[in-house]
Amino acid sequence: MGLGTSIVLIAVGAILAFAVDFQTSGIDLHTVGLILLVVGIFGALLSAVFWNSWGGFGRSDRVIVEEAPPVRRRVYRDVV
């Protein structure tokens, strides 16, 4: 799960847990919101811990060296 997905889960979970005032007979929306909120926070923490191994925007430990192809030169001599 990426950081963006975690933020979306946190936002949806917070909306369902704290802002929705709707009662259903088969499902408790506040509990679903809290579950989504906890899963989103857990996913964000995991993304932060493993950010360096997934790439991110930091420095790279790999060094790629490309050598230029050899240049062929022609030498012309003037005959005097």
C-alpha cells in the first residue's frame, strides 16, 4: 500500500468515524470508519519505514557508469 492510498483511507475513515450521522441496520459506519482509519495509519507508517528501499526521491545507492564509445579519427597528411 502506498502513501497516497494510506492518506485516502485515513480521510475516508475519519469522515465515516466522526462526520457521518447516519444509522444503518446491518452495519455500523463508525466502526468501519475507525477500522479504515487504523489501517490507513498502519499503511502510512509502513510506507515511511520502507520508503528508502522502495525508491522515493532520495539519493540512490546504485552508481551507473556509462562509457562513451571510442572516437575514430582520420588523419590526413598533406604531401608537399
